[in-house]
Amino acid sequence: MARPNVAALGGSSLVQHDLVVIGGGPAGYAAALYGAASGLDVALVEEHLLGGTCLHVGCIPAKELLETAAVLRTVQDAAEFGVGAVDGGALEPVVDLAASQARKQKVIDGLARGVASLLAGREVTVYDGTGRLGAAHVVSIDHGAGDPTLVVSEHVVLATGSSPRTIPGFEVDGTLVMTSDEVLSLDEVPDRVAVIGGGAIGCEFASMLADYGSTVTLLEAAPEILPGCDADAAKAVRRSFRKRRIDVHSGVAVAGHQPGENGTTVRYGPAGGGDGEGTELAVDLVVVAVGRRPRGDSAGLVGTRVVVDDRGFVEVDDRLRTGEHGVYAVGDVVDTPQLAHVGFAEGMFVVRDLLGESPAPLDPATVPWCIYSHPEVAFAGLTEAAAIEAGHDVVVSSHRFAGNGRAMILGEVDGLVKVVAEKDPDGRAGRILGVHLVGPWVTEQLGQGYLAVNWEATVDEVAAFIQPHPTLSELFGETVLSLTGRSLHG
């Protein structure tokens, strides 16, 4: 691979690499590992911790604490399965968040060591510090003390990630008001909680805290929680939340809070204004879960043709190339789904692209989504509404877990499987456009639905495959089978 002209850039003080990645989260370290596996001399610059948000204050710690909630539910319901205390009494579990936090950190530390070991094993040069891209592909690495290190490469990948969004009137203090960063380090269960934001993050936190024993109120500005999900899936989650006494208010906007001697009082009212003085809600904790802000301007970019839009995203084309030749951007810093697995895919994609392998561009509309609330949500492809808006004539089918044998055995019957298919000219269901799941362990069941959508499989093709019984995943097969016009149990 051709290297920049070092002499023209200032002499021998510049360290040369084939590829420099700024940011060590999933997208960044995926690019680094995949690049090194492809024979490139790779440098990775990380200002904080390898693994990024996902590993340290995102996916991994959140799911670890949600698993604590799942274990708690299991013990609480043990008597239904004939399991109780020795004297015949009911089990009375308590949540020890200090122990849960210790286990969470053990998992994080083990995975972090694994990432570092992989990078070292593939001889990726890791620089600790803040990387800033300047003219001529020179990256200045500020270590916080001493002179910066200057590195240069023909190709640079920006993977600077994102940070939690905040909202006016709710200054984050780590005590009364928290974002996801602070909630994931809770060491006591609050009595009363307001979760602002009913998207994936907000629903996960609302579910988790309700399981821990908090009284939870979920406030969402959109007409329904889980914006972007299929309407039937969102309604199924809302019904389940209602049964668990999570108080959900959609179509509302918050208007600040007033701290007092015992917690704080949140004010909210109809989104977009309206009549009435609004509602006051006394809580001990406010969790702000309104999404994440891309850190597009955190990598310097002075003297480059890289453009950051007014939302903070780095502008890229469908090949993730910026306006600066040889410079790519991946992960949360670009306007694609802010998901760790999308970051992994984008990191690998840019390596293949810069090597001239001409990979097919990633399609954001068909990536897999997983939400780890209780019940879980997972989907891939178009919602029913999005398919119709895109001009498809559709036919849909849905089946509830209430009739699934394995779900009944588990005692987890809330939820459904919904398949959206394109209607062929003969009126029959054809290509599968979207698969939407709500229920037990659906995040582990999405695989066959994701493949069906991305391989553009038809309902006839998928229905021909045998589903094991009794399983949760056979409900997907049953739902597809019904779209052929001949169902079995449905």
C-alpha cells in the first residue's frame, strides 16, 4: 500500500502506519482488528478505555444489570414451579446492587482484557490519548502531558462515538438526575423514578428498575413508546408494562424539575403545548434517556474536508467515505443505527473498501435490532407502516406466545411474532419484508428472521423448513406458515 510522503509532511518525527483509527469502541476496534487481519500496519488511538461506551457504560453493563432483574423475577416466581424455602414458605429475595455491580465489573474487566489481548495479538499499535486529525492525514495524539505523538497514514477511520443526550431543565448531577452513564453505577434501589424517554434505552431502564422494586413512571414525547418499532410490537410492550405497574405516559413533554427535601418534582404536560397546567410527579430519581449525541467534532478535523452536520454527525456517502480522500467514519458518529453490531459491520466494511474489494454497501433498513426490556423486543426489516409507506402492497400475520408450549412452560407468555410480507400479483404472500418479535428471549430468536429479510426469502421458502418443538422460535415458523394460506396451529 502506498504511504504518504513523510519528507513533505515534516520529516522523521512522524510515525507511519497503513491505517490509523481514532476511537477504540466497537466500530473502531473492529476496523483495527480486521485491518490487522488483512495484513495492514494499524494504529488505534483511544482517549479513555478500549471497548468504548458499549463495553463500559452501554451494552454490556446494561445487560448485566438487566440479568440481575431476570434472576430476581425467576426467584420471585419460583413457588409456581414448586420451588420454595425449606420450611415450605415462599422465597423472599432481595436485591444487593453492590454485589451486582461487582459482578458487572468482573464481566467488563474480562472483556476489556480480551479486546486488549486481541489487539496485541494482531500487533495493532495502541496509543493512549486524544487523537485529532489535521491536514495531510496527520493525527496528533495528546497524551495529557508532554509533547503529542504525530502519526500519519494514507487511510484514517474516525470512530469517535457518542455521548448521552441531555435536555434543558435537567442538569445531570449524578444524584437526582442521571443519564445512562450514572444509572449503570447505581448502588441503591430508588423508591420512585421518572424515566424520560421511551425509546430502547428508556424502556430497558424502566423495566430494570421496576423489577428491582422501584415505582416507575415512563415519559415519552412521541405518541407511543419505542418509536421506530412496529406499532403492534410497541403496544405489546406497553400492555406488559401496564401489568407490571409501570406508569407509561406518551405524547408528553417535560418542563423541568424542582428539587426538595425528599427527592424532586418533575413537571410535564402535553407535547406541543395544550390546555391545562401540567402534571407534577414526585420522585427520588430522574433518568434522562433521550438518545445519544454523536461526537463528530471531537477529532479536530481542522484543515480537512471532513464535514460535521448541525446534529454532530460526520457526513459520509454510502461507502462511509468523508469529504476527505482516504478518511472514513464509522459507528455512532455517522447517521446510521447507533448499534454496536452495526459499528462492527461498518468497521469491517471500510477495511474491505480501502483494500479495493468493493463490498456491497450496508443497508440500514435491514439491520437487526434488539431491546432487552422485559418483555424483550427484536426486529429486522420494515415495519408494516414503513412497508406501506414505501409503496409495498403487504400482507401480515401475527401469533402470540400465549399459545406457544415452551412459553407456557417458562411462564413467559406475553408478546407476539409478526411477519410483514409483500403481496404478489396473485394475491398470495411473497417476499418477507420485516420480522418483529416481542417476548421471551426474542433477542436470541431473531437470527432466522434476519436472514429471511436479508436473503429476500419468500414465505413459501421459509415455511418449508422444519422448526424444532417445543421451542420459542417455532412461533416464527408458525407465523410464516400461516402466510402460505395453510396454517397448522394458528
